[in-house]
Amino acid sequence: MNDSKSQSASNPGVLIPVNPVIEDYMRGMLDHTDHPALIEMEMLAQKSNFPIVGRLVGVFLETMAKMINARRVFEFGSGYGYSAYWFAKAVGSTGQVICSEADFLNKEKAEHYLGAANLWGRIDFRAGMAQVIFAQTDGLFDICYNDVDKGDYPEIWLMAKDRIRPGGLYIADNVLWRGRVALEHYADVFPGWTEAVREHNQLIFNDPDFDTFINPTRDGVIVARRK
Ligand SMILES: C[S@@+](CC[C@H](N)C(=O)[O-])C[C@H]1O[C@@H](n2cnc3c(N)ncnc32)[C@H](O)[C@@H]1O
């Protein structure tokens, strides 16, 4: 590990994985025929400082799901449904996205936005702890997507990995954790979270049953394909 010179000047102890100018370029290439509900969700995130995955990662999630013809997705930590919007688009009218979210107030918001986008019929949104909700489901998933509190990342991986079908994907956001995973000295947002993300990433890369890669876009998205 090293403390690179590319640490953010305005926020020492933090690294921005991809130069923002490059991300702006990538964003500019995307299709901008957006549903108004999507714009509203993005505006709410900006106004309330809520950590949605954002447009680039959203399109990445949709693309990953379409690539493997995903029909059944489980989300750990759904917020008010922004990432679920992209999965719901990908799974098609016969697919299903099971959302789990600790803050029950987010369910109403998700219904509002995803209903307006005509995607609510593909969503099974459950309020409560993701770990508990997941344990209440049966069968294999095409995709398990993890975006809960970072201290829980290793636990979620260990729960999810055997419930992904061969050829299916485990995806988790924030796996570079603003670069802290690569730094010797960093300011942790919550005690132990950086170490938990590191452990999570190492467990996945060490698992011989998965092919794994980190896309450094935004805060780093890990994709692990079950062999
Ligand atoms: C980063 S936000 C999720 C954002 C969402 N995936 C998106 O991009 O729109 C994390 C969410 O997970 C929820 N959360 C955190 N830990 C959780 C847990 N163990 N079970 C269920 N929800 C959890 C939080 O309430 C928060 O809304």
C-alpha cells in the first residue's frame, strides 16, 4: 500500500479513482432520453445528499444484468430505489428485483418513483434488515447486489455467494471506498469500515469459484462471476 500523490487536495486522505473529467466524458456519451422519475431521483439525492450509485454505475448495473439475461435480482440496501431502477429495466416485464432496505420511509419513495417509471410491478420491496430478508428467500439469484453499510460487507458476501447461480454475478458498490483501501493512512468514516471493505474484496478475489474484477468508476464496483 502507498500514499499516492494523487490524493484529493481538498480532501486529504481520500483518492478519487477516476479523474472527474474522464467521468464527465463517459457520462456525456450516455443516452439522455431519461424518464422524468429518474431525474427526480437524482435531484433528490443531490438535495438530500443521499448516496445513490449515480448514472454511470446505474448504466453499468443495467448492462451487467442484460449481459447475463438476469431475471431475478436481490438488492442488499436499496435506498429509495435508484439502483433498483436500472436492474428493473434490465430484467424485463417477467423479471423480479427483490429490494431490502432498513429505513422503511424509503419504501414509499421507491413506490412513488418506480411506479411513475412503470417499473413497480417488477419490484418486491421489503423494509427491514437485508440479512434477515435475504434469509427469508429461497432459490438462486442471477445477481446479488450489495450496497449496505460497509462494516457488513464481508457478512453479505458470505451469505450471498452460494445463492448465485453458475454464470450469475455478485456485485458490490464502494469497494475502493474513496481510495482508503489502498492507503496506509486514512480517516475512517466509521471505525472498521475500511478494514471490512478490504476483507470483503480479498475474500472475493481469493475465492476460486468466482472470476472477479473491480471497475474503478465512481467509488469502485466489484463484479464477481460464479463459475
Ligand atoms: C448507499 S445507500 C443505497 C443506495 C442504493 N443502492 C442506490 O444506489 O440507490 C445504502 C442504503 O442501505 C440501507 N442499509 C444499510 N445497511 C443495511 C442493512 N444491513 N439492511 C438493509 N438496509 C441497509 C441504508 O438505509 C441506505 O438506504
